[in-house]
Amino acid sequence: MKTLNKILETVLGLLVAVMVLGCIWQVITRFVLNNPSKYTEELLRYLLIWTTMLGVPYAYGKDKHLSINIAVKYFSPKGKAMTNIFIEALILVLSVFVMVAGGWMVTMNSAGQISPAMHMPMQLYYAGVPVSGVLMVCYRIERLRNSLKQRRRKK
């Protein structure tokens, strides 16, 4: 997973850098040249979508994702372990069915559509959802396996 984290970190850094450059270009063309670029707004929108869809599994893989643990902190160690396993399994199932399968269906339904300004296939934009889902499944499987190992050690 360290390799996957490093790859995601690099890709996310590049996406953010391109977004910053695109935003600067949009400002220059709009306010300095008085001729706004018709491509940058759409490019920035879709880069933001991809940044979000790749950022979710990255944050989860680094254990930096938001969680509400106000009730769990009062559980016994065994209760915490069982709750953690349940949550990991539930989100694994949701990732598979909603993000991977549902995202794949949405991506395939967009076949033949093109984006208005850049004339790119819309499948490129929608593909962020199943890609994010596959990455979430990879991280979930590893975390679920680690949770099960921890539970066995505590027995």
C-alpha cells in the first residue's frame, strides 16, 4: 500500500498543480487579455472531480479520513474491534456496489457524449467514480485484514 499511497500522492500533487496553473491562466485571460479562455473552466471542474475522487481513497489509506467515534471510545476493546470490522465490511460492500458497479454503469451510460467546451468523451470524467471505488476496495481489504489480525491477537 505504500507504493499506492506514493502514486496517489504524486498524481494528486500534479492535479492540484495543473489546477493552480489553469486558474492563473483563467484570471490572466479574463482580466488582462479581456478574452476569457473557454476551456479552463471546464478543465478545472473536471480536475476537481478527479482530485476529489482520488483524494477520498488516499485520505482513507493514510487514515486521515473523517470519522465520528464519540460512542465507540466508550466500547470495550472487543467491542471496538467488532465495530471496526463491521464498519470496514459495510463500507467494502458499499464501495463495491455503489462506487464500482454503479460508477461503471454511469460511465458506460455516458458513452457517445462529449463535453461542451473541450469536446472530450464524458466517460473520462465519469470514470473517476469506479476508479475511486476500486482504490477504496483495495484499501478496505487491507484494513479489514488488519482488523481481523488485531482481533485474533486480542483473543
